Amino acid sequence: MAVPKKRTSMSKKRIRKNFWKIKGYWFYLNALSLSKSLSTGNSQSFLCNK
């Protein structure tokens, strides 16, 4: 027979949510850095034709 699971605490939920937000923030910073380097022509990892 199915047994209901215990409820996740608010602090645990908040920790997971913040970790998810921080991860998104680092992706944003990497994308911003790459776009800056592409726009200035200082890119070393990407080849782009202008």
C-alpha cells in the first residue's frame, strides 16, 4: 500500500531553490563574458567572421 512521504522542510526547499538560481546566474555570466569578447574581437575560443 502507498505511504505518503514526509514533507520537505522550508529550509531544505530554500537551499535547493537558491542553488538553482545561482547555477543560472553563472550561466548568465559566462554568456555575457563570451558575448563581450566576441563583440570586441578578443575571443580565443570562438572563430567569428566580421
